Amino acid sequence: MDGFPDAFTEIFKEYGNFITGREVPSKMVGTPDVHTSHINMRGNASFVVVMDAIFPLEGESRTFQHIERSPILQDALGSVSTTAAIELIKNNGMPFTFTKKDEKTYLWQDGNGIEREIPTWAIA
């Protein structure tokens, strides 16, 4: 059950949902020039909370504000814009082809054909 014991649900029910904070590491080996895989925004522990609590509970606008104001999240994104991060969150788990920009960043095209950046850690 998402990496935590069933008993935690009962223990923490009066406090809200239990969020493990465990990231799901990328399975990509090295930094290939082109890689077809899925978006994995749970690849960074700070974004696990965004994915499991902030985005579902507060929506896109508040999530955007939260990412913009958080030095930890901005550091995790590197050169990736907050707008691109929102698109990554909305497309989490979806398959795409990623093209290497540099060691920390890849490019991908969203469903509307707009080229966006993705941090290497967010590729499954």
C-alpha cells in the first residue's frame, strides 16, 4: 500500500492522510541522448508531498504558488519553469520521449505539442 503498513492508515486517521515522503527513483541508466519512458514526479522526495497532498487538495493555482515560493522545490527543478512543473504533475505517469538538453535536463513535448523541460530525476 504505497510503501507503508496498513496500520498507519488507522493510526493517523484523525490527523489526515499518511504520506510516506518516499521518492520513486528513476530506472533510467545514465543520461542517454533520447529516452522513452514515463514522467515520474515522485522521483524527488519534496515533490512526493506536492503530488500526494498539495496538488490534489489545493489545485493547480495554489500548487503553482507553492512551487514558486519554495526554495527547495525551485532547487529541485533547476532550470525547469514552474509552468513546466505543473504540466509534469498533470502528466505524471504518462509515456513520452525525452531528448537530452544537458546532464540535468531533458526536453519533451506535451499533448499540445509544446516543448517543455523536465529534470532528469523526473524521468521513470
